[in-house]
Amino acid sequence: MGVSIGLGAFLGIQMDAYFEKDLLFTIIFSLLAVFAALYQIIKEVTRLNK
């Protein structure tokens, strides 16, 4: 979970630097990474509960 969020933040920072935006892509990619990580956790927990 931490790796995917860190990767999303890193990718956002790199895209912000490339497109010269102020935290736009960092916020977007960080949130996407958080939602993806939560989805994976929920999916795994429901699979284990079956």
C-alpha cells in the first residue's frame, strides 16, 4: 500500500515538474493511488472472508 501511494506521489511530482503545474498532478495521482490501494485491500479482505 505504501509503495503504491509513494509511486503515485512520485509520478505526480514528476508530471508537475514537466508540465509546470503546482501540485495538480501530485494530488491527482496520490488520490488515485490511495483509492487503488484501498480497492485492493477491500478485494483481498472480501476474498479471505469467503
